[in-house]
Amino acid sequence: MLKKFFGIFRIQAEERLAALVALIAFTTLNALNVVKYWSMLSATGLGFSNFIKGWHISGFDPITYSVLTDWSIGYNIYRHPLLPYFVWPFSKLNEGLMWLTGFNWALIITALILIFCAFYSFIFLSRIFWEVIGTKRSEAYILATLAFSFAYIMLATMVPDHFGPSMFCLILTLYLSGLKLQRGRALNWWQTIVMFFFTAGVSLNNGLKTFLAALITRRKRFFKPGYLIIAVLLPAGLMWWGARLSYHHFVWPEWKARQDKTARVFNERIERAHDRVWNAEKDLWRHKDTSLIAQRHAAIKDSIRKDLLVKKSKRWRMSAAYKHTGKPMAEGEFSKWTDISTSRWDVAVECLFGEGIMLHEDYLLGDVLVNRPVIVRYKNWGNYIVEGLLVFMFLAGIWVGRKSLFLWTCLSFFFMDMLLHMGLGFGINEIFIMSPHYLFVMPIAIGYLLSRMSPQWRRHLSTALAIVACYLIVWNVWLIVEYLYIL
């Protein structure tokens, strides 16, 4: 079984030229990032704060560099329950290389992981087009190139965040599901478990997409007690139990230590401020009752504490993170992360199908939590025309392929993210960063439109898509280079 599964990673003779071009492209993108930050981040002894302060591309986090340098849980363990453990062997490799060479190889090791994930994402996506949807090989490569010309899919192949590996897991899941549907078969229990293990391990909410794929391929058989318990409930329960165990064993002690340190520093500030105030007025209280003096000491400390808290609150309200976060549905543990006030239309035009596909020139690759407004508009209408054309073809592809179970499998992934981000508002202020989780569905839908056309119209549309892909590659790569090396 496993031999057959790993056989899909073999590059076929007909794929070798396209695979070589893709490998060169992804290597080049990663080289841009490594060359830019190597001199700053290749020293040994760097910590989390060094990477956070020294590496900046949009709102992506360089946590992987920190975890590779000095292994820790690092990531939010409830969102990425197994990602620290997936990274652990590579951190041991980096530890040995640092000992041998005196350099931190975290940037290069991360780049190699991202190149692998991007390369096979391209291969599997291409196979989806010609094996599952039924396009020609040349059309498949055009559509796959179109997907990787999208700005934040391109960025996911070169930044040290979890999005590149997440996209690889999702595309692999769709490829396997497509082959199963094509052959009238379904994801079996061990395939479901393996794909859930990796997909949910990297990003927990994406693990639900594995179950969606299993539901669509198995239909009623999904609810068979044996399968439901062994392949769905048990893995999900173990994943959550493991995340909670990791949190209490690794994360909570460190969090508690940080909280204690913060409280200690805060109290020391109060004591220092209290001493200054008391030294200035202690002569006035020299002959008064000790109980009154004690009350005065308490009043001084209480006043200083309130003043510091007010100043802290004002700083938070002045921060970009506060200003760019919309009004939540409620103030509960999870509901506080929702957003009901940010304009969905503006987000759809400028972020979801805007920044996710084409970078804006203003506030180029800025961070919404630091210096980038939530809504940034393009300087010329050409960008909106390209965006509108792609959205139109996306919708047309959905209509043309509406009877395809595989397309609905892909759309279930897309709609799940839309419910989460556009519906509830989770992460809506930087929704474009999540593009690698769902934006590759757009070319898949366009593939259905292409495959149903007459030969003449197929040639015209293929040519148009190739032109759009080239335009997006030039546009996005130029702006990435400008951000890294010119600004």
C-alpha cells in the first residue's frame, strides 16, 4: 500500500521538462529570500526576537527559523499541533551543521523544505488538470503556472511560515480524492488517517478538509461506524489530546514564567515610582499615625498602578493591531477573534481576489498589524480588469463543472475558508495571507471551463491564460524584488 502511495512522487518522463522549469523557478524564489537575509540571520546564538525583528515579509512569521535554531514548540500548538515535531529532525540537523560550520543553516534548510513542497504541489496540481479534469498537458501546465503566479501562493513557496507545507498537503489530498472519484472508489481508512495526520498536524482547521474529501468520495459509507470511529473520531480525538498534552507540558510552563516575569517587572516599576513619590512627601507624614502612613503608601501604589494601566491601554488603542481589527461578535475566548464590521466587499475586491493574486504597489508587503491599512487600492484599472476576468472565469468554471463531484470537493475546501474568514471574520484583516489554503481552487474551476470548450475557443482561452500568468509573474516577482532589494 505504502509503496503504491509513494509511487505518486515519481516524476514521469513526460513531466520532466516542466518539472525542471518549476524546480528552477522555486529555487530562484527561495534564493531571493536567503540572499537577502543570510548576512543578518546566519549567525549562531540567535533567538526568537532576532528573527522576528530581522525578517519582514508581509504578515508572515519566521517562527520556523527560530524553531530550527533552538527547538521549542514555537508555533501555536492548538493551530499547528504536530508542526513543531515535524520540524524537530531538521532542527537536529541544523544543530549539527552549526557545530560543524559555525553558521546557522535555518534559512537554507527551510528553503529546501519549501522547494520540495512547492515542487510537488505544482506536479500534483498539474496532474489534477490532465488526469482528473481532462485538459491537455500543455493546458495543465498553463493552469498550474497560473496558480503559482498568484502573489501569495508565490510567496508561500519562499517564506518560512506553514502555508507552503499546508498547501502541499491540501493539493495532495485533492489529487488522491480526484483519482478515487475518477475510478469510482473512495478514500479508505488508512489513507484518511495518513492525510489527516499531516494536513491537520500542520494546520488543524485544514484537517477538516480531509474529512470533507472523505465524505464526498465515500458518501454514505463515511458514516459506517467502523470507519467513522477508526478514521475520523479517533484521529481527531488523539490530535486534540496531543495538542493539549503538548500545551500543558511545554507551552504553559513557559507562558506562566513569562507572566510571572511581566508581573514582577510591573511591580518593580510601581515600587520605583512609589519611592520617588514618597521621598518627595515623606517629611509631611513624619509625625502622623502609622495606619494613615500605611494608607498613604497603598494609595500611592494604587494610583501609580492605575496610571500605568491607562497608559498601556492608550498604547494598545493607538497600535495598528487595534486599529485594523474590526468589531467582534462577542468577547468570548474564540468569538473575540471574529469581525463583523470590516467591509466584505472591499475585502473581496482588494484582499481576497486582489492582494492574494496581485501585490499592491502602495504599502508593498506591509504588515497589517504594523503599518499596512486593511484596504489598499490599486493605482490603475488594469489590475481590476485582470482580477475581474479571473473571477468571471472562476464563476463560469463553477457553473460549467457544477455536476462534477471533484469540483465540489475542491469548492468545499474553498467555502469552508470563506465561511471562516469572510463569514465569521477570523483573520479577515489579512485574509490574503491565507490564500495558499484556497486560492488554487480558482484555476481548478477554470480548468473545467477550458475542458468543456470547443478546440478553437480552448486555444484562445489557453493563450489568454498564459498571457495573464506571465503578466502576474512579472508583476509579482518585480514587486518582491523591489521590496527585498530596492526599497
